[in-house]
Amino acid sequence: MSRFFFLLVFVHFLAAATAQSSKDRAVLDAEQARFDAMTRRDTQYLKKVLSDDLIYVHSNSLTESKQQHLHAISTGKIIYEKMTREANTVVRRYGKTALTNGIVGVKGQLNGTAFDIRIRYAATYRKKHHQWNLVNWQSTRMN
């Protein structure tokens, strides 16, 4: 009887861990899709996944609203050529809110000047209409 109980408890915890990781994976997939859209300059997609009240703080402290961020991407003021997220990104979910903390390598151009940096970031997402929308982005340049 105790073996059966142990097995039942083990299966329950295994199922819970798998379910949690798939929910975390959904947040990370949404984040990666946003990174990919930024490198493609796909502002139509970004309009759907950026919250209307977005606050986007770049690693150089430049702060943008959703409209300003989309404008910078669409006009080529900022060009994201490559965004590579490292594997150690942490996801924490609180209902329809998710926080991610990680490191991403970013290569691109700002006002025609090339950059290739590594940044540590914190992002806040809100789930709305079955979609994770970016509400806040804050990044810090790493040496």
C-alpha cells in the first residue's frame, strides 16, 4: 500500500512539474516570437503583442512608449539584427502576469552606429485574450 501511495504522489508531482514548465514555456515562446519580430521589423505583429501602456527602458536608459518603440523600429532608428537569449531565463507567473529575468545578446544599429552588447533584462507580461503582451522592459548593459 505504501508503494502505491508513493507512486501516486510521485506521478502527481511529475504531472504538476510538467504542466508548470509548459506554462513557463508559453511565456518564453511569446518572448522569443517578439524578439524574432523585432529582428524582422515586423511592426504589425509587434502592435499586437506590445501593451498599449508599454514602458520600454533600453540599456542606455532611453525610455519609450509603445508608439515610440514601434516608430524607432519601423523607421530604422534602431535595427535589431540578432537577439540571442541565453538558456538561464527565469519565469515567474502570478495568474495573468508573468515576469522574466534573463540575459540576451543583442546585435544591431542605433542611429546608424553598430552595437553588439549583452544585456540583463527584466520583462513583465500580461495575458490578455490568450496572448502574452509585453507591459514593461528594463535592461542593463553587462560588461
